[in-house]
Amino acid sequence: MRPATLLTPEQQYRHHALLLLLGCVLIASVITLSVNMASMNQLDRLGLGLIAVKNAGMFVWLWRRPDHLYTVALTELILEGVGAVARLAQTLLLDQAWYGLGGYSYWMVTGYLIGSLILTPRRFLLVSGAQFGAMLAVSAAFWWSPATPQAARELHGNALLQLLLVHATVIAFLGVQHRLRRQYVQALVSAERQASLAHLDALTGLPNRRQLELWLREHLEGQPEVSAGPLSVILFDLDHFKAVNDTYGHDAGDRVLQGVARSARRAVREGDAVGRWGGEEFLILVRGDARGAQQVAERLRRSLHQTLHPQVGAVTVSCGVAQASSREHPDALLRRADEALYAAKNAGRDTVRLSDTAAA
């Protein structure tokens, strides 16, 4: 079973909407059978019973297998469309029982609702137009059939006309609404993508400084969902990176930065976060104390030693580690990490140093 939470937001909307439709038709069928069973003929009771069983089965199927959304919806769409046209043909051409239009006809638009959930706007109009065209053909056959009494045409012609006009109105409305909904979803996805890119570094694909600062504030300002447990930071930068750019060019320097970003991703643990702080500086947020952060920094150093750049060779980094104290301001924490970073550089580079003091 694929959980509904693994579906995209748009698929979840379609999944829930289709469940609602199936459930409503199921409940309506059961209520109609319970209230009007005595006045129904055997064929109507059998038909409603089959509809109730069918919708119960469809509901359970879709509930248990959300990933079968389109299969369930297409199956239901075909059954609804064929059933609507067949029932109209039976009522108008075979039984000529006009009272039948007062019951089932209200539910004939269900197929259009399902089509608008799963089909593209163009396909929705084609499929809905095909069903409506079939209904027009049945209505025309009834209207111009020599077997249809003139009195029936005069008495019930308006009801049939209103039925067809309602269907045309629903198709037109859903077609426009469907197109607008797709445009809205596309605009929303585009806006979310742009918002995401605003928090990513274009070169490395890592979170940028803005995103890192946001995460730091959330933790240090004590939001319960993000601040549980200690937090440490690792501020590191590449040793002698200016020489890399001067010797091999900025393109080579960019590739070095991308390689360091990949190594940093592999070095962090689940729950930690790494981003580009700016230039050749990176920042890692570590869920844990300074000793745990030191282990992450050492793992990063070893990883870089084992990953040789084709032009530059081995790349080394200097790391400064600081553990946040209670309610410490982000600037104070970063200042201590920066001091530890400079201590690592003064110690000969390619090393890790811990902040000796914490903010009061």
C-alpha cells in the first residue's frame, strides 16, 4: 500500500475528492433503497443495489490503494458515462417512463465531476462532449421517433430540454474551472520552486546563508519543534583557495567548491544540515554537542583527503566548532565559531579547533 502522504499535494486533492464522490453516491443509494424500496420495481432495486455495492468496492479500493487513483477514477468514469446514457435510453426509448428522469437524472453529472479530477482540460471536454453527444442522440431519437406520442413531447419536452441545458452548463463550468485550477496549481508550484531557489546556493545546490540563518534563529529562539537537544556549528573554509583560483582559474575553483559540497553532504549525519556560508566558507549545523560536531568535522577532513580533484589534487579545510549555549544569539555563536576557525588556520590549517568559551 502506498500511503496518501507520498502523493503530491495535487494528487492528494484528487484522491480525497474522488473518495468524497464515491462515498456520497454510496450513501445516496443506500438511503434511496431504504426509503423507497417498497415503491420501486425489481429492476430499479437491483440497479440501485448494484450501484451501492460497486461504489462500496471502489471506495475501499481507493482507500487502501491511493496509488491506484487514476485506475479507479477511469473505471468509475467509464461506468458513470455508459450508465448515464444507457439509463436515459432505457427511460426514453424503451420504458418511456418520464418519472425516471426525476430520480437518477440528478446523479448523471457525477461523471463530469470525476472527469474534471483526472483528465486534462482538453480530454475532459472531449470525454464530456462524447457523453453529452450520446445523450443528445438518445433525446433526438426519442423526440423524432414515430412511436413517441405527441402528447408526451408537449408534456415532457421542457423537462428533457432543462436536463440537457443543465448538463451543458455543468460541462462548460467545469471546463473553465478545471483550466483555471490547473493554471493556479502551476503558478503555485512555480512560486514554491522560486521560493526554494531563493534559499539555495546556485553553484553547489546547498542551502545558502539566508536559509542557514533562518534555521539558526529557529533553534536558538527556542521553537520546540526544532530546538530539542543541543546544537553545535562547524564553520569551515578551504585552505589556500585564492591560490586555486589564481593558478587554475575560476572554473576549476567552482568545481572544487562543488566537490567540497558533495563531500560535506556525505559527512553530515541525519538531522544535521550543511550549507554554503559565502565564498569558500561553509557552515554545518550539528544536532549534538561540540564533541559530536568535532567528529563530523574530522570525517569531512578525511573524506576530502581521499577525494582528489583532477587538477588541484587534495583539498584541505580548516574547521571551527562551537556549541550553542542556552538562548545564545546567533551572531555570538557564529563569532565563537569564527574565532575557532582562525585558531585552526593559525595552527597550520587542515585541522579542527573547538571554541574554548561559551556565551554567558
